[in-house]
Amino acid sequence: MIKIFIDGQDYKVIEGQNLLQACLSLKLNLPYFCWHPSMGSVGACRQCAVTRYEDEDDRQGKIIIACMTPVEEGMRVSVKQSQESEFREQIIAAMMTHHPHDCPVCAEGGECHLQDMTVMTGHYARQFKGRKTSFNNQYLGPLLKHEMNRCITCYRCVRFYRDYAGGEDLSAQASKNHVYFGRQTDGVLQSEFAGNLAEVCPTGVFTDKPFGNHYSRKWDMQAAPSVCQHCSVGCNTSLSERYGSVRRVTNRFNAHLNGYFLCDRGRYGFDFVNSPQRCQQIRSSNKPAQWQDDSLQRVLSAPGRWIGIGSSQASLEDNFALQQLVGKDNFCPDLDDKQQSLMQLHGEILQQYPMASLAEIERADAVLILGEDINCSAPRMALAIRQALLNKARDKVETLNVPGWQDAAVRNVLPDNPVPLIWFGYGESELQSSAQLQLLCDDHQAARQGFALAGLLCGHNVGVEVSEAQQQTRQAAGILQKASRPLLIGGWSAGNPALLAALANLRKALGEKASMAIAAPEHNSLGLSVLMQKGHLSAASLEQSIDREPVNLLVLDYKSQSWRTRMASLMEKAKQTVRLGLLGNESAEEALLPVAAFSECSGSAVNYQGRVQYWQPASKASGDCLPGWQWLVHLAKIQQKSLAEVEDLGQLRQRLMADYPQLEGAWENDPRQQAIAQQPPRYSGRTAMLANQTVHEPKPYAEPQAPYRQSMEGGEPRHSETHAQPYSWWPGWNSNQSMHKFQQEYRGPELEQQHSTVAFAHFQSPGWFKWRNQWSGSKHRGYRLLFLGQVFGSDGLSLEAPAIAELCERAQLWMRQDQADGLGLKPGQWVQCDGLPLWLQVGISKQVPQNCLLAYVPADEALPFKVCEHFDVADLPQAEALEKQYRSHLDDLKTNMQMRQARLLHQDEFIPIRFVEGVN
Amino acid sequence: MWSQLVTIWRVFRHLFAARDTVRYPEQKPYLSPRYRGRIVLTRDPDGDERCVACNLCAVACPVDCISLQKTEDDDGRWRPAFFRINFSRCIMCGLCEEACPTYAIQLTPDVEMSEYDRNSLVYEKEHLTIDGQGKYPGYSFYRKAGISIKGKAKGEADQEEKPVDVRNLLP
Amino acid sequence: MWDMELLLKITLLVSTLLPTAALLVWLERRLLGFWQERCGPNRVGPFGILQSLADLIKILFKHDWIPPFADKPLFVLAPLIGALAVMMSFVVVPLSPGWMISDSHIGLLFFLAMTSLAVYGVLLAGWSSNNKYALLGGMRAAAQTICYEVFMGVSLLGVVILAGSFRLSDIVQAQQGLWFVIPQFVGFVIFIIAGIAESHRLPFDLPEAETELTGGFHTEYSGIKFALFFLGEYLGIMLISMMATTLFLGGWLGPWLPPLVWFLLKTLLLICFFILLRASLPRPRYDQLLAFGWKWLLPLALVNLLVTAAIKLTGGT
């Protein structure tokens, strides 16, 4: 800490920061545009001007740009004197000469950094009498809206899109007053992080399109701290609700995980909660029913064995309640054999090694990605890995006495100072293309090379002969040995447990300096893994039990086609099935109980690190919906099980902690905690929004025991250690940039302790994993299909969001040119595998290993085969029919979107109020 | 003590002063055009709704009695999908009119809107919208704004240049 | 055994007092209207004279609510005590030579005793409501009554010395030559002030000061029970006016007109004066009120008593 003087007052600030960041962390108001805590400074906007004085006697001073100036001991500056204030006002005035008169019809209005900064500088009237420049806008896809007139040329968008996220199709064009930020031609922005532009842009050039279509001002939205449901990273998000429907997801700062950015699957995928497919009604034998109906009660109280099938997409509490209800020996996770062995192994590894947070990932100086399609399975993690690639360059500029936040300098030396990225695997992706060392291989090969690499690193054989190591593996060993903070990345996407074992061995071989991250498939996969520690019914014995005796199935919902196919076969054999359904009304179960989505009730999930994170509801459940655990408690009452004694979520969590002591402290439950208002202080329309239905205002809603109130009652959002803030706001800072005022330092040299509870106790002493025979690939004829994912398409839940569904690609099959020639296929052709009905489009890629083909199948289709022998090519009429089918699918999407829009607008006008709370 | 007595005397003298109140409703007082009474939504010179659903009136309302939802039509204009004022809560303070950036919402001198049923005081858009321009004739927000709507492409607003050709690097 | 005439008189008195109190409400509202340059209630009946009747009907049909947290028996009893104590005092008021229910030889003492009892109504109401505002109001009423009762009694002793009797008809008769308001002017002023305070009318309505205590002691009251408090207050004004007339303004005495008319005229004038006070004076602060009572009015009343006694002893008239 060093001492500086601002306006004659002395302050302690962190050494090495720039002056702007220091001022903001001291909660001083200093306007800026181009600076961003995670993107560093370039000094483009000239807005953060302050006056610097030589010494105490200097009255004159000179104007400097705060974001470009490192703080120095004893430095004297002023931020409130007239000369710098006028300077800043002039800068704003110049920017505003061409800013359109758009605020009332701009989706950024009310949370616009430009509005805030204009008010802050005091500029209020446009003096310039000339004409305003205008630009034509571009179509940038279903996620972002472009309105170029509003640009103030701070360059943040291209710096984020190109430099930070590695996108290539957005650029700065033209010159002087005509600078234009856009694509070469109209088209969908290719980066899966493009949605962040809506938050990065200080004004309304890029705005959230789905949100804009069903828009509400920030001050009008009831927000809740939430956790993303679309991958195992568990990014922290803020959900916003208005008139009973969830409007959007924004980033909620978490220094250890997502920081300031989300991926587009997380940002736009939430929309499944507004889907017309949502279950809203209790159904019995596919007909709407009432809870009291005899037929339903008969189904629910049926005698005999009840088997519960958990869900890695449901919350920890729901799964635990199910486990309690049916007993741990009747609790089966929603996994097949292969996935169960992956889960087993993943659990073991988590008990041996801690997993790196994204902040730790960003600090790595060498990265090994072992057979994992990380771009798809955890996009935000891939973005963090991208940031690690800057570390050598940053170290280099610091040796030259240039601070690491001088972004332009860092980018300058980047080509000569790369961080080695080692890629063992297949498929093309963003990270693969920036890899320094690549080995093209299938998952078996990758795993064996991983074992061999571990052998090379520790000097003796670990399961696999070191002599198997290939050229690239030997190079990798050298790189990893030299690195001071090597990082190992793996995951489930190849479906091969050997990869996880290889990673664990590498981690042991490299020792404490290394860190590791393994991506799980769903946001709560590891929650199931925690519950399975007490024992469970395996997938194989589930099939046996069903064949042996008539059982009742109790199923937590899951949204993927392959799972549904499996469920359908189980249901046929079961005596009867009760589904706690989230999506899909038309189905064959005996009873369907509609459950509340994550936006409507509290819940927790265990992320890839094994950390428990919980979310709060942004709205109330409508229709017959109840949280899953609550349905299970009602069932327990019917079946007279001990779970029936649970009255609220707090008690359920108490039981959970009693059974799994490592979860102690995972939930903040301080009765003295002051209430936190989920509605902003300027929330409007309170006395009118329901007035067309009733002039009586209903009582504000709050979950029992939670400090969050769905009203304006309670504290304003402030930075709190224990309780997440529903939305970010600071007086005078209405945009999400108010977050920047809270940080002392963003991912600085010292990382703070992560404050969440780890659900896996590290009690096992790490040992070597031996190679198991079942991991070796079996001999097969034909081609092995390796499955690849897509950010938009592989996650079933997010496909219910229309914007994501529009971006979802059709099933694809990639092969090398020589393979295509051998099979007589041409790119663009449609083929079927071994007579299965699914059509795949042929693509050519260099990243296909020997004897393998790469396949991508969207989550709403299923391709059960792993090996394929022959392909049937679609003839011309068939191909045309497919095209036609796809076009009509897109048209359907469009119509659905319009119908959904109309339904939501109608719902805004007639908010579904549930006067009677739940079923008792 | 003396001042109290004087006060008593002065108040007493009011017994003989003329009354300020009138016998409403038989006699009606004059209300100026800018009197703050019933709220209306006006139209712009083209006859289209002026309201752009910016929500500023709702946020300015101290009793939160205005609620609306924005929707966007094919012609690019922002409109309220519904616009509701709960007059049983309204205090006729006029802050909504001050906040309105498009002169859409205006207060009128009509104050006679009592009802036996509170529900009848909930006014929807169709009850609020009038056919004229109200107190501010001639103003059209979209002539000033930068966004393009049907019938007004980029660069056609007041005080606006034609759209820039980004391929042109000439000075 | 029953004195039929007395019973008749009592019935007549009660049946006139209640409508008169109601009429008084209308009178007050009309007068306040005039003094504030508006009309006042003028719609119900001629000149709005039936306004009070309409209000009465309305208040009778209101929900007679007893809060669950209140002390129920006391809560019901309090307004009854308040209204009955005031009505009891009318027993001794000499309306005219032939019109007095009881011409007791301790009439004045009876009046003082009854007004002291009235405060129990307020006090119990404040206590039994179990509400902080009501309790504060009740406590104020108690302190205020104790303070002002003392010199109210003392101020009347001058009259008693001059008349040589506690019997009210004797006191009226003693004013044949000169109304006591002249020799006992100080006593008169003190009595009026104390009387306003006793009946907690504006500007001394601190027990119910609605700007600070919502409704004071009757915060929790509604319907008929509230109406009883209201009735008690207006009967209180009438009572104080009648007593002031009797004690200082020569009672029924006066030329030409019948005695009863003279009495009612004087009373009405005083009532109007009370209403004028309400229209013109602001409410003092609680400590100011008590300081004024203890530090000014009490010494003044004592001096008045001493001087009167001294003059009487030295043989003055």
C-alpha cells in the first residue's frame, strides 16, 4: 500500500494500480469509458482526466489521463478542480455532438454508462448546431441488436471481441467521425461471447436483442442472484423479472469464477423458463387433474417398491429429497453405465485434488487440454484459458517497467511471448487453433499419451509404458516441466474415464505447482456425485430390478433426447411412473407434477470445483408449479415417510448437512441478516400492474427464512461478503459498471480465498491411477464416431430459448478429405448412419483422427451408435426435402417466437396471480 | 398574550368576510388549461401514438400508479402494449407529464372522475388516448430521434446527415 | 316513593342534552367554516342542520371494533365513564329558578368531583387500548387534569367567599347586584382556561393531539364507543359554559326575558367563544401547557383567593 493525495486528502492505495482504478476503489466518482478492469487501459476516450501536481507548492499542475498513469508514492492529484472538470465536460460535449436523441427508445436507457457519465460531468445541453452523423445498422444475429448512431468510439467492443474473446468478425472500420464498429457484411456474430458486448458497450450500440423484444427498464426489474444452469462452471448471474416473467440474465461479478463475462449460452439460455412447453398443470394419465383427485392419489400412494431417478439438472435439494423419500438404495442417478464410471472416477479425483477456479486458470503459464472439447462443455472456462495465454507477454512488459494493465503494450509483445498451449485431441475449435503444440488423436490415444506423459514427468511408468510416448508428448513433458504454473484441463465430453485418470496422474506427477480443472456435463452433475457417496442404485441394477419385479418410478425431469429414449424404455417396463416435470406436457406417465424452474425457487448446485452455490428466485411459480422438493414432501406425507416432517427449505438443508457433514456452512442462514430488497428503489407500477384484475395489492412475497424480499423492503444493494446482491447499483452509477467501484483489484497478484463450501472432503491421499483394461478401445469394424458439441445445440435446456434454437446447427459429420474420398462423400451431402433415421451433413475437417469420424448431434436428437459401418447418402429429392424441412423448422421457430411474444405480452397485461398458495 | 387576543379578534372578523368557496357542483370554478386533472395520451402530428413506452412517467410517479409494457411494431416504433393508470391511486401531481420526453402524457382540466367502484378508475390505453395533440401541437419525437422507423430511414431525421459510407476513407 | 316530577325533569334534561350536543357539532363546524371563509356543512337539511344526524347514523352503523390486544372490559367501560360523569354534573346546574334537578347545598363541590371523575374515562381508554399513542394520550390527560383541576377549584373559592355558599342557586342569587365576573375577573379567566383544559378542547387537546399522537387516547376507538367520547366532549363544553354562566355571569338573571332564555343565551355565547378559541389558537407544547398551569395560573389563582378573602375579611362588599 502506498500513500497518494487526491484533492489534498491522503489515501492508501494498492501499488501498481493505475490512478483511475485507485480512485474508483476509493469510491470516488471519476468518469471513464474505455477502461475496463479485465481489459486494461488504452487511454482512448480521454475521459478520466485529472490534474497532477509536482509538489505541495504547485498550483498550476498539468492534466493527465488517470487510466494511463500508475500510482506513485506521494503523488498529488486533483479530480474535483475546475480545470479537469471542464476538460472532462468538453470531452463529453464533443462525444455528444453526434449522439442521437434516442434515450427514450434505447434499450440501454436507465442503465447507460454514457448517461451516468454525462450527468457526472455536468454536461446538459448540446451547443453544436451542425448536423449529426448517421450510420446504417447491421443485422448481427438473434442475440444482439446494432444501433451504430449511438457510438462514442471508445473501442471497448473490438477490444473485448477481438482481443479478449478471440472473435474475428467484428472490427473497427473507416476513420475520424465515421469510425464504424461492425462486420464486413450483415450476419451472425460468430463468437459465443458476443452477448457480453451488450454489457461491455458503455452505451446502446450493442443491446440484448431477446431482452429488447420483451423489454423492461433496469429500474423496473425485480432481480435475484442466481447461478447459470447451462454448464458445470456455475457462473454467477443476476436474473431480472418483470410482470411475472423472467426478462434477462446479466453477469453477476464473482472474482473467482466468471468475473465480468458470461458465455451466450448462459446469457440467453435462461429463456426455457418462459417456454410454452413448461409444465403448468398437474396431469394424470395425460389429462389435467387436481391434487385431490382419487386417481392421482391412488397413483401416488401405490404400494410396492419406488425407485427414484435423480437429475443432474435439478438442484441438490430436489435430488436429496428424492433420495430421502425412496431411500438411498432406490436412488438412481440419471446416468448410463459409462457416465456412472466417469462420475465415480471424477468423485475420487475431487477427493484427492482441489480444482482450479477460473481466476487460477487465468494465471497459468502452460496449459494442457487433454481430449476435451472445452469450448463447448464449459465455454466460460475456455475464455479463461484464453486469458492465460497473455501471461508471458504481461510478465515481459513488466520486466520492461511497463505495468501489466497497459493493454496495448501487452498485445504488442504477445506474438513473441506466447504461453504454450498443448492440445491432445480432435475437432476444430477456437483454442485448438491457437494451440502451440498439437497431437491429433482419439480419446483412447489421448488418454494413453496422458499416462505416458505422466510417466515421462515422474520418471517411471504409470500404467502405460513411457516408450509409447510420441514426439509431441515428449515436447509437452519439457514444456510442463519448465512451467511454474502448469494447468491441466479435461472433462467428460469424450465419455472416457481414462482421460480423467490420466489427468489425475499428470497432476500427481507435476506436484503442487500444477492446477487442474475437469468439466462435468451438467450444472449439478457433481451434486449427484455427492449424494452417491452414501450409496446408490446403479444403472445396471436399475434395469435388473425393473425386469425382476414391478416397480414404481419417480423421475426428476431431464431435457435431452437420448435420456428420454432411455426413460421411455424404462417406463414401459415399470408399473407406473410419476414425473416431476419441468418441460413437456404431452407424455405417457401416469402422473405429472409440474415443478418450478430455477428462476422461481431457491436451490443449490455443485460446480466443477465441487463448490456449493445457491440461487434465489426472481419470480414466483405460477400454475400448479411447486419446487421439486416440496412435491416430494407432499408425496412423503401420502406415503408416510419421514421426509414429511420437513416444512421448509431450511429444514431440508439441515437434514442434508446432517447426512453430508462436509456441506456444513454451505448456506448462509443468519437470522440477524438484514432484509435485502430484490426490487430497485425506483421500481414502478406497483399499484397499477395488477389493478385491472384487483385493486387490492397482494402481500409481498419472500421465501421463508431467506433474507431476499420480492419487494422494495430491505437494504439497497451494497457489496456484501456473505450475501450476493440481486443487481449491481451505486448512487450515480446505474449501469453494471457500478460493479467496478467495489473492487480493490481485479485478479491481481494475490488471489483471495474462495468463500464457498467444497462438497468433497480432501481425505484420500493421492495415488497413481492404473490403466484399466476396459479403458482400452475394443476392436471394431467401420468408423468410430467421436461426438463433438456445439455451444448452441448440445445443451438441451437452452434449446428451449428461441434465440439459441435459431443458432442451433443441424447434425453434422466431419471427416478428413481422404476419408471422404474413400467413402465417396462430398461436403454438404446428407448421410444416414447404418440405417438410423437421423440425417447428418458431411463436413470436411483436418482435425479428425484415424479410423474415426466426428459427429455433432443436437440435444433434441439422438444418435445411439458409437460405431458406424456404412453410410446412406441422401438422393436429390431427399436432400431437397431435408432443406425444406429445415426451412419450415426455421419458419416454425419464427412463428413460435411471435406466438410466445404475444403470450408474454398478454401475460404482462394479465399477470397470473396465484391467490392460493400451493397445494397442502 | 396580546398577540393571542389579536388573533382571536382577527379570526372573529372573518365571520363577516366573503366566502372563498363556491357551491360546487351547482357552480363550477374556472380551471385553466394547464390545470392538473385527468391524464390523457396524445398523438403526434401524423396521428400515431406519441407514447414510446420509455417508462419515464412510471418511474417518476410517486405513487407508482402507472404501469406499461413496451412492444415494438413492424414499423420500428416503440409502443406500449398496454398502458394503465390506476386513478384510484393517482394524486394528479403532474410529474409524469414533466418526465415525458415526447409530450405524450398530458394532464387536462377535467377533474370530475369519481366512481362508486374503484375498479372503474383503472384506465387502460384505449381509455386514455385522445385523437389530438393536446397542449403541444406540431411535435413529433421520431423526427428528432436517431432510430429509423417506417417512412423515415437513417439520415432523414431533423439535423441529420445522410448515412456514412464506411468504405470511403476520403477526408 | 318516586318523585314523578323529578323523574320527568331528568328525562327531559337527558333527552334535550343529547340532541343539543349533536347540534353543537353542527354549530361548531358551521362557525369554523365561516371563520375560515368557507361554508361548512350545508347540504343535509336546512342549513345542513341534520348533518349531525347523518353522522350519527353513519357512526352507529360502523364496525364496533375491539382490538384483540385491548383490555376488553376496561375498553368498553372507559367511554361510558367519560360520558356519564359529565352528564351527572348537569344534575346540579340551575337552568332557571324552577329548573334544577338537585339544588344541593354542596352543588359546586359535586360539580368539581364529577369533572375529576371524567378523566378516568380518558385515562382508562388510554390504558386499555394497549397502544403507545393511546397510553401517551391517557397520561397527558391525567397530568393535565391534575394540574388544571387544582386551580380551577381555587379560582372558584373567590366566588364561594363572595356568595358565602356552595349552593349554586345561592350563588346565582348573590349576583343580583353585580355579576361576579367583575369582582372576580381573574377567577373568571382562570376558570375558563381551566375549563377548556378540563374538557380537553382545542387549544388544550393534547390528550388527542392528532398531529403527534394519531388520535391520542381514542386511537383504537370506533363506532358507538367513539361516539360516546365525542358526546362527552361536547357535553363538557356545554357544562363548562353553563357553570361559567352560573358562577360568573349571573346565571338566569336578566331583565325582560324569561330566566331560562337568559341562561341559554349566556351559555350559547360562551360556547361560541370556545369555538372561536379553537379556530384561532394553536395547540401549545405539552411542557408549555403544564408550566403555564403550575407556574402562572396556580399562583395567580392563589393570589386571587387571598385578595378576595382579605377584602371580605376587612369588610369590603
